[in-house]
Amino acid sequence: MGGAAKQVARQEIRTRLAGLTPEMRRSASTAILEASTASPGWKAAGVVGLYLSLPDEPETRDLISLAWNQGKRVALPKTDIRQGLTWWEILPGPLPSLETLWEPLPGRHSGVSVDSIDGFFVPGRAFDGHGTRLGRGGGHYDRALAQRSRRAWVTGLFFSIQEMESLPREAHDVVLPQVVTEAGWRILG
């Protein structure tokens, strides 16, 4: 149980997400943003690991802007072939559109060590009530999160339709202790 089961789950999620209208995505993303910023972890965090959402994920650009407005530093991941995920501080300013691939720029972005990030909001294709997170298949987040500080929190950002009854879990998979959907915070496990 592994690769084939994960591919089936990813296809199921693609089908579910295709049924969301732009209005549904916008409304759910707004609710996710409001719930995300209500936690004590968010309020206490000085450095937050976020990501630029893809079109089929809950929108994170407003969350990034809110972090800046609250005086937080924001670190975004970049996949490096040799190092896996590397983290880069992104300074307040215009964010790329959904169609633009973000790249750290020398002189504009500085590297951030994974253990200096206070909390991480992570994407995924699906999750289950046991804390299993299904990613896009590269294992990049699992490897990066395994190196985080013990004090750092990890929260998945998902639409509620991305929940599945059960997902296959491998030994290297990092368990999500909690997720935020448009229905609010949920402790998993």
C-alpha cells in the first residue's frame, strides 16, 4: 500500500476540487484565513513558514499580507534539487500572481534556517482524521518538517472536501497535528 493508493487518492481529490466554483474557493479561503490567524501559535509567531498557493489550494496571499501587517517575518519554500526545501524570507511587497512561479532573488531574499521558523502552514492534496497528509509526491515537506525546531507548530491548510476517510502513511511521512479548513481548526490524531 503506497504509491498506487496515493495516486488513486490524488485523482479523487482532483475530481473533488474541480467541482469548486471560484466563488466557493474565495469564500472558503476567507474563512480559512480568519480561522488560521485566531490561534495562539499564530499570535506568538515571529517567523511564519507559508507558501504561495496554487490555483487549486486555499489562497494564501492574503495570509502572507496579514502576517506582514502584524509585524511577522514570512519565509517561503523553494525546492532545490540537492537540498530539498530551502526557506527564504520574503519582504513586504507585491506577490506574484497565481500563474507566476516564485523564485528567490539574490539581494532581495535571504535564506532562513528551518529551525528558526516558529510555525508552518503547509499545503497538501488530502488529509485524514489520523493526521496523514498526502502531498504532491516529492516528499519535500516531510523532509523539511522533520528538521524543524521542536517548538514549531505545523498546521495543514485545506478545503474540507480534501478530507479522506483514510490515507496510506509511510514511515517518513510527518503527521499533521492539526488542520484548518473553512469549518475552522481541527485537532487530528
